Amino acid sequence: MPDSAGPVTELASQYVSQVTNDLEHNLKEQERITAEIAALQEQLATLQHDHAILLSMQQALGIAAPAGSVVVPSPRKKSGGARRTDAKKPEAKKPETRKPAAKRPAAKKATAKKPAVRKATSEPAQPTLIELVRRHLEEQREPRSAAEVTEALGRAHPERGIQTKVVRTTLENLVARNGAQRTKQGSSVFYTVSAETTASPAEEPAGAPAEGTGPGA
């Protein structure tokens, strides 16, 4: 009996030691996993809090939820759908018949301009400035300055806006073509038409200046 009791006691002590070690290891693992679970729960709580804040911001801004995201509760879906339908309403109100209406006045203006063109073509051609100057000199039979000719023609034809510079250039063209004669008295220059010029007037130069234009004095 004493011999058999020794090995049994030694084996029992080994089991006790093994079980004790296993218990300690088990407790340490429980503590480690518990700590990890607590950390994960804390992270999960933080994520859930952030998720709630982001959802409220998304609802306030009216942003559509991206595909694959967490399903939003039904009340939020209704509000988002209402906003989408409201956003589409202004597109339906856009009138499509405004462009043809804008073209109608332009057509009226084009038709209104046609009578004005016809009237302009039917009106007789007015005498040129060089013809008016030559006729005036023929009627006067006395030397006249460019200012005097301009004043007389301006009274006779106020609608033409005759200028002294243009009249002086026209007179010089007549002198160059023997259509008039130029005499100088002091610092003043006078123009007249001779009898020969009156009997056979010179042809009107092709480059005669029009009213309102011409070189300076």
C-alpha cells in the first residue's frame, strides 16, 4: 500500500498543477477578451453616435443616401421623396412656347421695313452739293466766299447739314475743273462763275465730296 500511494499522490499533484495552470490561462483569456469586447463596444457606441449625427445632417441637407448605405427609416424616406418631387416641379413649369412668340415681333419689324425701302426708292434723287454750289454762284453773278455760300445753302436746305469745310472743298474742285473762278481780296477768297462756264458747265467730278465730310480748311 505505501508503494502504490506514492505514485498516486505524484500523479494527483501533476493534475492539480495542470488544472491550476489551465484555470489561470482561462482567466487571463477571459480578461483579455472582456477587455477587447469592452473596447469594441466603446468603438461601436462611438460609431453609432457618429452615424446618428451624420443621418441628421443628411436629412437637413436633403442629400440622397448612397447605394449600399444603411436603410433610412420610413418617415425619413417620405420627407426625402417629398423634397425630390418638389424639386422636379419647377422643371414642369418651364414654358416651351416662348421661343416662337419671340420670333413674331422680329417678323413684324421685317415687314414694317419694306414700305420704308419702297418710299426711299420712289423719291426723286436730290441734287448733289456741287450742283447746288454751282447754281448758287450762277444766280449771284458776284463773287461769294465759302462762308457766304454755306450760309445761303444752309438756309435753302437746312435738312442737309451743309458745312463750310465741305463747301470750300467743293468750290476748289470747281476751280480745278474750270467750273468756277477764284479771286483773293486780302486774306479772303471769293468764288464766281464766268460767262463761259455758265454757257458750258463743267462735268461734275466723280470724286466730289458729300455733305458732312471733306478735308479741313
